[in-house]
Amino acid sequence: MDHRLKRWHSVAGALLLLTLLIVVVGSAQADPYPQSTLHPKGDFALMVDKLFRTTLFWATLVFVLVEGALVFVIIKFRGKPDDPEPKQVHGNTMVEVIWTAIPALVLAMIAVPTVRTIFRTYETPKGADVLQVEVVGHQWWWEFRYPQLGLTTANELHVPVGRTVALKMVTQDVLHSFWIPQLAAKRDVFPNRSTTLWFKAEEPGDYPGQCAEFCGLQHGRMAFQVIAQAPGDFDGYVGRMQATGGPAAAPATPPVDSAAAKPAAAANALNTATLAATVQAGADTVAGSQLFMMKGCVGCHSLNATKPMGIGPNLAGIGHRLYIAAGWLENTDANLAKWIQHPQTVKHGVLMPDLGITEAEAQSLVAYLRQH
Ligand code: CUA
């Protein structure tokens, strides 16, 4: 018996040490986890964080008082071998009133700020300064449209610091959930019904976001970035995007040789034999532009941010994005080439098919896309 008690003691000790270790390591490495709600950088997230801390305060107070009283009573009134049977008590109105009133008070202290916060998070921001953004969820990427600016982009949402952003969200297919842990709480996104969300970034930075509702095979790889920029930098971004004049994808699957699909560099068009030779000779942007048309990329992807059509992500500004394939592959030449050549290996189940693009062709396509 004594031996078992000793063993239990050492197990309890080890568990305690492990818990302490997790707490210490967890707090020391807070930054490597940017998708944490514990470091809010926007007014919406700050409001939710404040509510969490209020609830935590009351829960901690209740825990300490109740467990403290319990431990005190267990020690103070513990039975000794010769004790007589304690006095039997049946009901005490005063005690019962107190233990009903105190929890009711604590619940009110939590309920009032909770309900107030819920209503605030569902408010619609008003004013000419509010930046409107339409969010469209797709399996498995995010489309962002700026109706006031006439721009469309994908997977990277640029916003100005200090300005409220009002999101109107819908999906093209199944349920998704839009979540930027450091800026705003998550909100579900539905087909045929729009939901709203708002936030205001307080400081510049890259804030990772993530789909938070299981939406199929690649749900875990349906990420995005929110890039909060100083107002001047944001205006620069908008200007660059408005100046993108690459080929635009047609609304439905177009014939590759349709007028909309004519390469911008038509004057430099190469004939098929020259194209093959140029591709073999090394990454070439003119060859890349023709491959973009011939391989059918343009059927789904627009390279013009002011032309929103296309069933695939708008690729205007792709050369400057941090990530590709919806926020989870670093935007390096090697990754982009791999993604173009083997989409079904990189992210099985996406709409982009393996088109049999050779290594050399992928290099030219990467060189071409890097210009955009
Ligand atoms: Cu979209 Cu999970």
C-alpha cells in the first residue's frame, strides 16, 4: 500500500512538472504561433479578447474561492479515529439563499458583457470611410473583391491600418468559415446566403487566416493572408493592382483562341516551332505568355485585377504574393513550378488539372507570372 502511494506521488509529480514545462515553453514561444487569438491586433479581436479575460477573471475567482474553501474544510474538519458522529443538519435557508445569489451575480457579470459584445460584433459599420470587401469562399481558396476600387484578388487581402473593413461573405460551393485569429473572430460562410464581419487592423503586419469549417479534402490548406498596410502603402498597392493589364479570363470556359484570350504580347507571338525551341532554351517570358494561352491557364485565371471573371483565383500581383496555393506554399520559383506542373500531387482534389506541362514549360510560365 505504502509502495503504491509512493508510485502515485511520483506520477503526480511528473505530471505537475510536465504541465509547468508546457506552460513555460508555451509562453516563451508565443510568437511562432501567429494564428493565436491571444495576441489581438484589431478592434474586433481586442473586444473578444477582453470578454475572454473578463470571463477568465470570474472563473478563476470562483475556482480559487470554492477549491480553497474545500481544501480548508477537508483539512480543518478531517475525521479522527475517536470522533463521535457529527451533528446531522437538514436544510439552512440562509446558506441556500447565499449560494443561489452569488452564482446568479457571477452569471450576470459574465452575461451582460457577453450579450453586449455579441450585438457589437454583428453591427454593420457605416460611413464613407469604411472599406467594403466581398469575400467568396471556394474549395479551397478565397476570392476577395473590392467593389469601391473595382479590384479582385485571391488569398491575400490587403487592408489599410486604422480603417474599418466591412466584409460581405458568401461561398460558391460548400460551407466555409472565415477566420483571422489576430483581427476578428471566425464567422461561417454559406452558399446562397451572405454573412457579414468587420475589423480594423491597429498595426501593420501580415496576419494569417484560415478556413475554420471542414469543407472537404483540402480544408486544412484553405488559408489566406491579411496584409495590413499604412494608408500610403495601401494606396500604392491599389494603384499597382489597377494598372495590371494582363489577359483576363472569360466568364465561362472559353475557347482558348477567343478575343479575350489573345496574348498582350501578340506582336511578339512565336510560331509553334519557335515556341518549342525558345522554351527549351530557358525560361522566357514571351514563351510563358503564349503557354499561358495555349495550355488553357487563361480559361480559369485572370491576370487583370480589374477583370474579375474566371473560375480560378485571379493571379494579378502573383509575383508579389507571399504564398501560393491558398496560403500554404511559400511563393518561390521552385514551388510555383511544382504547383503548375503537378497540382494534383501538391493539393489533391483541386479544380486545376495536371496538364502535362514539362519542366521547361513550367520555367517559362513562372518567368511570365513573375512579371505580374
Ligand atoms: Cu473551406 Cu474549410
